[in-house]
Amino acid sequence: MTHIIDGKTIAAQIKEDLKHRVGTLESQPGLAVILVGDDPASKVYVGNKIKACEAVGIKSYESRLPAQATQGEILAEIKAFNDNKHVHGILLQLPVPDHLDSEALVQSIAAEKDVDGLSITNAGKLILGHTDGLVPCTPQGSLRLIKSVKDDLTGLNAVVIGRSNLFGKPMAQLLLRENCTVTMAHSRTRNLDEICRGADILVAAVGRAKMVKGDWIKDGAIVIDVGINRMDDGKLCGDVDFDAAKDKAFAITPVPGGVGPMTIACLLENTVKAFETQDKDSLAA
Ligand code: NAP
């Protein structure tokens, strides 16, 4: 029987645990979310993040800036949150409008408040094996889902399709940390189907509906589908052909209801981790 990995339930458990943890803290963690422009999908994501904060007792600070906002205005907003002691995490909702330099904006977030884990400091810590950094939320959540069905990943062949800074690169690092033998695939990879057939763990993060076919899946593999693609009928679907893949996999995530809910749960967890680090540092000062 194939395990259909239920990200919704696992994420709900993480949030429940966090609510208890936050309840024991002497002050309240705060997360600032900055939204530039009025992209409808981004508005929904930001709304969901703010609702999730409230549910676990994290105070949210929402900053909405118009699509015409300048680089300087957004940098000033980030600086104000960097300097605000009540704000422990800062998230800039991506993508930002084209006239802005999103990398410069992201890098201006103080590393200890960078709950998306995109700063050079946090990316470096992940590569160097420092465990006190903040790790990007979606790969962190994906690893939790993998470990919900198999605890020891030592020696397994893992293939990650996609090499973005937000997902593919940190995912590969996390799997390496778990002693997997990791292959990173991308748009220039040759014989992708063959490479996938060797994967004990296959993680797809491309953004192309049903690109990974059933016969690319090794018998007994763990398949994590990160892709979110909107079909013509309005339904969401992943990068993996779920119906075909589920007959071969040992465990697989559905879309929706797999990786998606884990991203927000890990964002909240990163915010509490950031709070605890900053709280400890301020006590030590
Ligand atoms: P991205 O920055 O666009 O990266 C996509 C990656 O896929 C790139 O590395 C690209 O290779 C690779 N690629 C493109 N076509 C390919 C092909 N034919 N064969 C193999 N690789 C190919 O996207 P992302 O931000 O990593 O996100 C990927 C997907 O995950 C999207 O659908 C996104 O919506 C979803 N996502 C979901 C969550 C969640 O919470 N569930 C979070 C983040 C992302 P090159 O580098 O060579 O161009």
C-alpha cells in the first residue's frame, strides 16, 4: 500500500506544538510580512501567513506597499523592521515588481530575522553545516515529510529536480546532511528520466504540470512533489503524474495537501527559532 503523505495533518501538528511553545514564552514573537503590489496570488499567500501567525500566537506586522514603490522606500521599510525589537522575523513576499532589485532587498534583511533563509549568511551556514541558521521553509518542510515515512536516509540516492536558491539548492544540502547521495537536475540535464529511475528519493520542483512520468519512478521510491501548477479547469496539480507514480512509489505527496501546508508551518517555526535566538542574545548582552 502506497503511503499518501498527508502534509496537512503533519503541518497541523507542527502548528499545534508551536502554539504550546509560544504559550510558554515570556514575550510574543513577531513576524513582519512585506507585500509590494497587488498580485492576487501573493495577496492570498500573505493573508494565509498572517492567519497562521494569529492561530499560533505570533504577532504579525503587515506592510503593503504599492506596485510603484521605489527600491529606496522598500529598503527603508526593511530597515525599520530590522531595527524593531518586537519583530523577530521579516519576510518579503516574492516575486516583487520587475523594476525592483529583489536580491538586494532580500540581502538587506538582517540575517537573524531572515525567516525565508535566503540571506548569504543563512545559505552559507546551511552549506557549512552550522545548525543555528534559518533554513528555507519549503525544503525544510519537504525533509520533514520524507522523514515522516523514513527516518534514516543514509546512503539513499536522492534526485532533486530544480536548482533554485529558494528550493532546489537548500533541499540538496539538507539531503546531503542526511547522508544521501544527491544528484541535482535542471533544465540542461541529459537523460532526466534515467536519472530519476535511480532515485530512492525523488523531489520535483520545476513548475511543469505532470512532467515526471510514472515510469520514471523507481519501485519503492519516496516522491515529493513541490510543483504548483494551475490547470485550465482551475485545479492545482504538481510536477509529478500522481496517478501513475503512486502505483510505483512507496510514499508520495499529493498536490494540493502535501508540501504546500508545510511551508507555512516551517515559516512559523523559523519565526519562533529567530525569536529564541534574539531573546538569548539580548539576555547575554
Ligand atoms: P524556479 O526558480 O523557476 O526553478 C525551476 C527549476 O526547474 C530551475 O532550476 C530550472 O532549471 C528547472 N527546470 C525547468 N525546466 C526543466 C526541465 N524541463 N527539466 C528539468 N528541470 C527544469 O522555481 P522554484 O521557485 O524552485 O519553484 C519550483 C516549483 O515549486 C514551482 O511550481 C513553484 O510554484 C513550486 N513551489 C512550491 C512551494 C510550496 O510551498 N509548495 C514553494 C516554493 C516553490 P534551470 O535552473 O536550468 O533554469
